[in-house]
Amino acid sequence: MSELEAQAYAVLATLAVALLVVVTVGVIYLTAMEWQDKRKRSQEALDNRVPVRKRKGKK
């Protein structure tokens, strides 16, 4: 294997690791944002509930 081939493989391996890190960080970020949004929607649903005393139609 020539010196040029070894350098090419080293560059490709480095790029592969960098791409893996970027994708992993992206997945973690999207998962965290989805979790945060789900918590926010859940809290909004609780805040928008109608108290039992004010519901219409039930006695």
C-alpha cells in the first residue's frame, strides 16, 4: 500500500467517524426536542381542561 493510499484511507475513516458523530448528535437533538414538545403539549392539555363543575350536560 502506498503512502497516498494510506492517507486516503485515513481521510475517509476520519470523515466516516465525523459523519457518524454528526448523525448521532442530530438524533439526540431531535429526540430531546420531541420529548420537550410532548411535555409542553401535555401540560397545555392539562391547562385547558374544563373543571368538573363547569361541564355542560353532565349532572
